Amino acid sequence: MTTSDDLPIKSNSDVVLVRQHVRTAAVNVGLSLVDQTKVVTAASELARNALVYAGGGQVRIEIVNNGIRKGLRLAFSDTGPGIPDIPQALTDGWTTGGGLGLGLSGSRRLVDEFDLQSAPGEGTLITVTKWAR
């Protein structure tokens, strides 16, 4: 695996591939088994959200180093309808679909850094980072 990979998210099988690539990258970075599970779970939720709510998108998987430690950065992007109310979307239990409403808020809790940029009609970019301990 290179330092970064770009993967499409167009189908359920792509979500599975995202999970596999993120797990491999997490192992390569040296994340603990617990942190591997956390980042793979977050990646799965964010990839599924891109597929369900935006009709697909892509993810960039990057191994990063801030000079002190290595980490894994994932950037999920789509050109879907965007998120009109980001604070509401990050509230536990709020959903526009039939789920539990824990996808975005749960993903945010599973990673060390979480950045969400979105606007109606402009798509969404969610960048998350998990650092090796």
C-alpha cells in the first residue's frame, strides 16, 4: 500500500473494500487492535453515509506523520445534496434516514480529529484522523 490511496464509493462492495483498505493501513501505521477497530468502524459509517445520502463518493486514505507520531487520515468526499444543518446532523439520535442517528456523531467519537465541511447543493467533505499511541 502506498502512502495514500483513493477509492471510489459507488456500491456496497466498495464499502467493504474501504473497510479492508483502512484496516490494512491501520495495521501499517501501528494502531492498536482497539484503535484499528474504531477507525474501521468510523470509515464504514462514513462510506455508507456517502453511498446512502449522496449516491456515492470517494475516500482518500493517507498515512500521515506529524513529526511525533504516525496516524491515519481519511477524507470522504461527495457531490451530493450537502448537509443543511451540521450541528443538528452531529446530534446523537438525529437522522434523515431509517438508522439510529449515530453515524456522524458516533464516527466523531471514534477518531482523534474530525472535520466536517458541507453546504446544501455543494456536497460534503469529512476528514478524520486516528493517531497511533
